Amino acid sequence: MATIIKAAPKVGMVSLGCPKALVDSERILTKLRADGYGLSPDYAGADVVLVNTCGFLDSAKEESLEAIGEAIAENGRVIVTGCMGNEADVIRARFPDVLAITGAHQYEAVVSAVHEAAPPTRGAFVDLVPEGGLKLTPRHYSYLKISEGCNHSCAFCIIPTLRGKLASRRIDAVLREAEKLVSAGTKELLVISQDTSAYGVDTRHEPREWQGRQVRAHMTDLARELGSLRTSDGIAPWVRLHYVYPYPHVDDVIPLMAEGYLTPYLDIPFQHAAPDVLKAMKRPANDAKVLERIRKWRSIAPDIAIRSSFVVGFPGETESDFEYLLNWLEEAQLDRVGAFRFEPVDGAQANDLPNPVPEEVKEERFQRIMAKTAAISAAKLGAKVGRSIPVIIDEIGDVDEDGSIGATGRSQADAPEIDGHVYLRDVAPTLKAGDVVLVNVEDADKHDLFGVVA
Ligand code: SF4
């Protein structure tokens, strides 16, 4: 008698928010896949839809609510998870039909809610999880989450309330995950957390055994070990550090860039430069020292690309504070800058500060900072024209009418999804995503480079 295998239930996933939330989505899907679920790329084919929400800013909350509404309208069977899950009342008031609501990192709870909504078909024919887990990012780059939560209390931020105090993962567990990812094809590791430079502070940098040695849970040790991993072809992966808080010990990782362990890239959100604004934000407020440090970093690792983000229109920010920031940016010559107009977030201390900046002033300052940083970026990219630089390939284009093929990649100065691209012309048909090639840069604009494989 034939064995009838019931079709596996399918899960749809809408993943909103930051890369950290994306890692959560990957973990949830990996577990569901291990439990025998299939994935549906659209609403129609899904037995249940998971919406992984972001609750950081009010605008992100609104986007999350819209996504939940769309999933309800299109499919009707919806489970909500992620940061906004902590505000179950708001979600229930608007969408009483959601099947379940769980908060950020409640993997077990969200998986059991899926089991309840669409029971799994178990048996000998359960799908296998690909090595390295199931990934929403392309196979050649992977996010590596090293900790949760944050011990700071920046006035504009509610992450510590949402995610709690810093909780670092064991260093051996992080390295084992990274090793698996690299042997499964990852060529670029993106280290993420709420505060990467604080890694291990909560565990007193507890050492663990890794490959016969004791390795501390510390950003510097982590960076060195990640940079020592090798793909099956013996190639070192690119390793980027994201969300680095400007502690003095960040200086210690810069030599690792010069020595080739780390990609010369640092994502370090400074948020502002004017001392009074930084103080009001409850951020480290010695801007002159920061400029000095940036100079030193560049003398050690000349190609270092520094990405940062800034908030404009913070309560009490005066025109002269803002001009101070623009002048500071002129000095600092940062490579990549993201700017945000201050937005009061429910529950943030900054909401009680006096002297809110009017919306039209915020907007005007936002336009000015964007123009300033675009000009710096254009000049810095222009200086790369004529150089040969390594580029990781993300995507190969279609064959053009004249038979040529283009490709899109990124230089070491470009993290995926947030920075620029390198557009290549006339690539070989054998080129594939994840390859790292040397590229002659032929042209540049404000954000991107254009070139040809050397
Ligand atoms: S360091 Fe980052 S996550 Fe922590 S409170 Fe400040 S802004 Fe929020």
C-alpha cells in the first residue's frame, strides 16, 4: 500500500525592521523548516503568515501595522512577532483577528503559535534544513548576531526597554555559527548587536575553549578569530563590525584591519557632534577627541570606511549646534552617513526635554546635512577613480542586446542594504554571486562606483 504524504503546511513571512530582526526571522524560519513546514513566497499559498514587526520609531510601528493589515486582508491567518509584539493591545485593538502575538526573540512562542495555527505534518519525509540554517540574505553574506539588549540609556532610544540589558552570546557558540556559515558558502560576515563594542561586558568577557585555545568574549578576540576563518577554497571572509559604540577600546580593532583580519569598515553611530546635544542625548560628548581618534584610525588603516548615523532636530538643538555638526562632518570626512529627523518615540526620555525643534526646521536641517554628506561622499568616491579595488559580486545581470553582461557588487566600503554599489560592465559569463574580483574603477557618482574587472 502506498504511503500518502500529506502536503507540508506553508508559512509566509513578512520581515520588517533592522538586520537584527532579519536574523530573528531567519532563526524562526530555520526552526519551522526543521519542523517540516514549507515556505510560501506569496500570501495566497500560505497556510499562515508571520509578520515580524519593528517597534523602534512611531513611523516603523505604523509601517508594521500596515503590514499586519495587508496580511489580514490578503490571507487572514496572521501571527505577529518582533519588537511591536510588546504592544499587543495596540495590535489587538486594530486587528482583533490576529491569531497570536509574540514579542522579540520569543522563538519558542512564535513556533508553537504556528504549530497551533497550522499543525505540522511530521514523519520520515520531513524536509532537511540546509547547512548553516535557512537564510533570507543571499548565501554569500550573513548576519551574525553576538548579543541582545543594551546597557546604555540614550535619551531618544527605547531599545533597552524593548530588548532589556546586554546579554552576550558565548564566544564559542558565535564562532561555531560563523564557522558553519563560512563553510556553507558565506564570504562576508556582518557582525550585529545593539552595541557590538560592549560584547562580553555582561559575562566579564568569559573565555571559552575554541580550537584548543581560550578565547575571550571580547570584540577584539572575536574580530581576530572571525578573520582567521577560511572558506573551503582557503579564502578569508570579509568581516564587518556594525553598531559599534564609540568606546575608547574601539581603537584596538583598527590594527586588525591593517593586518587583514577585519574589513576596513566601521559602522559607528555618532548621532551628533555638538557637546550640548550629545549631553542631552546621554551620549559620549568629547567630539574633539573623536576627530583625533578618526585621524589616528586613518593613519593605521588608510582605507578605512567609516559609516555613521546622525539625528537632526533633537530637542534643544540650536542653529549653532547644527552648524557645529556640519563643520565637524567637514573635518571628519566620513564615508557613509545616514541622517534621521528626530522623532519622539513612545516611552523615550527625550520626549520630556524642552525646546522641541519645529518640523520645518528639522526638515531644512535634514536637507542641509544630506547635501553636505552627499558632497563629501562624491569627493571620496571620485578619488577612487583610476584605482583597483576588491569587489564582492552580489548579482549578475541579464545578457544585453549586444551580448554583454553587467554585474552589481560592493567594495569593502559598502555594507549590503545600507551603503552604495559598484556597477560592473562586460563581466565574464563565469562570474557568480559571492566571487571577489579586482575592479578598475572608471567612474563615480554621489553614492556608487562604476568599473570593469581588472
Ligand atoms: S547605544 Fe544604541 S541601543 Fe543602546 S540605548 Fe543608545 S541608541 Fe539605544
